[in-house]
Amino acid sequence: MDNTTGETTPATGPTDDPTRSTDRRTGLDRYFEVSARGSTWSREVRGGLATFFTMAYIVVLNPLILGGAVDGDGKRLAIPAIAAATALVAGLMTILMGVVGRFPLALAAGLGVNALVAYEIAPQMTWADAMGLVVIEGVLIAILVLTGLRTAVFRSVPTQLKTAIGVGIGLFLTLIGLVDAGFVRRLPDAANTTVPVGLGINGRLVSWPALVFVLGLLFTLVLVVRRVRGAILIGILGSTVLAIIVEAVANVGPSFVDGKANPSGWSLNVPTLPDTVVDLPDLSLLGQFNVLNSWSRAGWLVVLMFVFTLMITDFFDTMGTMVAIGQEGGMLDEQGMPPRTGSILLVDSVAAAAGGAASVSSNTSYIESAAGVAEGARTGAANLVTGAMFLLAMFLAPLTLVVPFEAASVALVIVGFLMMTAVTTIDWSDYEIAIPAFLAIVLMPFTYSISNGIGAGIISYVVVKLARGKAREIHPLLYAVAALFVVYFLRGPLENLLF
């Protein structure tokens, strides 16, 4: 937290002339309420930079998550294009939040949502279809904001169950990171044993990439424990540098050579220095979305549930993040809501649709914005700095081809830990909430599905409450949500019956 917010010296300097003071504070200062919120321009700049360096890892990580998956046609998205579009949308939407919402809340491609798009939605259709669903989700959320239904649905889900959803996503991301890094692998004879996965290669960590991952993880954990700003980004960069050195010395090579598996090789990218570091951004993915084909290809029921799941995982996170940032900066009103709540939520919904339109998955508010608030940011002016830094990052997209999964997966494990810490806020002595929370948390990583965890949590919550004779404690909207998830889980038999 910023301990300097108690300064009372006005930004215009001491004066007894209120008219002169008002005149000196017109323009940007008045619009962003920098002085009115007890901040200064230097704090806003410092806060904006802190936020960027704390969350800039997404420019590297989002391309590796999306680029590591294939769609229903077996196609991959180009990693440099994902990186450039990720930085572009993050920059523009963060600036839009600053100008319209005037709140120090930065936005970028959402972790968890991008995993859902990459590993669950895209494999059942094309990338354009999957991103079209993200656009639909963003438009629907905007409608919910404008009609006031977003807040109503948000309130219908118990707070502790929302927390469990975030924890489950954190564990899911951790598992993805461990698998992508080769630290955890499916056993070759998994069908003939009770142990489906194991450590490294045949229970041992014998490859150079595995060593890079372990050392990178330990290095990043030390940074996090010492509360170094930008620890995740530094961890990715440090691991990548180590990987480049190892590859130069050991000549490890890729994990697949001429179509044959090389278990000891690098995953996704071989860490070698690119021919160029700065290049014009590849924006070829902009506009590559389709809102219609998915309905016929995957089936309307599957598409409906995917859109619903995107909405669930997206807007609950935003509401919690918004309030958390406001609380840290002392910017909440007596109802516990930040100023211009409606504008903040509307920009967030526009960002979700913009992410889909640019093929980088839904963009959402980042809790890492707390780093900027801790550095003194109190207004949307900080977003101008953060957004500008993201736009500059577009021109560094070639660097993303250097980063192997073994280096980037460090961030997934760390982010999973950070999301896991919220588990302490769940009352495990109250079985009425503890059982649904448990199911939501464990089913996400164990079934490799975010939607399965959310559905299991909500359905079990409704069932447990009904069994206890507490039907009145269930919000009416939650009955509808639970019914939709029942249909979702039964979609296989229903599709066979109907089609």
C-alpha cells in the first residue's frame, strides 16, 4: 500500500486564491481527478509502470497457451501474431478503461478463460468459430451490464463458491503448466496401470528442459517470496535466458523431430536467438472470427453451454477484481463499490468482445493492477502509461518465438499458487458450502475442464440446500443456472435422443 497518500500539498502549489487553484487544475487533472483523489502525476506514472511490469508476462504467456493448442481442423494460431494482437488489445482496452472508467484497472487476455478457449472450445470447432463465441459472450455481458442483470446474476452465486471457482482455475492452470513443461507426463502404459501420470520421463527428471523448468520455478518462487515487482515476468525472462544457454551448449533440439517424439527436447519453441528483436507487428489475426459456424458444427447445445461458461468464468472474476482494487486504494463508497461502476463494467465487457475479435481470447480486468495501486495509482491516468507500454510491446513479438514451454510454464504454476491462496476464505466447517466448493475445485484439474468444475459446484450447492430444507436460501436465478448445467452434463444422451 502507498503510505504517501496523506500528503496535503496541492499539485498546484500553495495559494490562497481558490479561483487560481481551480484554473491550474483544469484539463487532465480535473478529468482524471488526480488531485481530488489525493494522488500526483508522478504516482500515476509510477503506478502505471508497476502494473505493466507486473502483468506484462501475458504478452508471452497468452501466445504460448493459445499457440500450444489446435482447433478441430488441427490448425494452430501463429504465435507472433497472437503476441502482437495480445499487446494491441491490452493496450487499447487498458487506455479505454482509464479514459472512460477513470479507474486504475488494467485489462488483458484473461488467464483461465484463454485456457478454456484453447483446450475445450477450439478443439470442437475452428479458431474463428471459437473466437466468435468469445465475441458473443462479450456482447451478452454488455447487455447484462446495461440491463442491470449482471449484478443480479453475480449476487445469485454464493461468495465462497465464486472463490472456489477461482481456486479451481488456479489448480487447472498449474496442471497445464506442469504438463506443458514435461514435469508431469502421462504414462505410456496408463491404460494398464492405476497410475495415469508420473514424474518426468519414467519417473525421473533426466532432461535439460526439465532442469530449466525446475531452476526457473525455484528462481521465480524466491522472487515472489521476496515480493519483487514483476517477479513472474522476470522469472520467464530468466528461465528463457537459461534455456538459450543450455540449448547453445547441449543442442537439445525440439520435442518432435521429423514427426518422431523426442521426450528430452524442448516443447513448442527451441530457445535460440531470433534474427530480429524488433519488427512490425503481425496483425493478421484481427477480425478473424465467425459467430455462426460453431452452431452447426458443434451443436447449439454445446455452443450455448460454452458461451454460458465463458460468461460465468469472466464476469465473476471482474466483479471481485474491481472491488479488491478499489478496497486497496480506499476508493469504495459506502456500498462497497468503486466510482463509475457501470462504466467500469461496460468497458470490461467491450474488452471481452474485442479480445475475441482479435483472436486473443476474452480480455478482462487484472488483479495485478493492485501493484500499481500499491505504488500510488488512484486514477485512470495510470492506465495511460500501462496501455502505452503494451502498445510498445507489439513491436517485440519476435521474442515470443524464443520462449519454450519449459520457461513460460513457470508462470502458470506461480499464478496457480496465487489463485490458490484464496482457498482460506472458504468455511470448510460448513458442509453446505464446503462440499460444492470442493467439487468445483477438484473437478477442474482432474477432468481438465473449467466448465465441469463450475457446473458440479453449482448443481451440488442447489442439491445440498434442497436436502437441508433451505430452498428459500437459493437465489431463483441459481435454479436456472443449475438446470442449464444439468442439461450440459446430459448433452451426450440428449443429442443422441434428439438427433
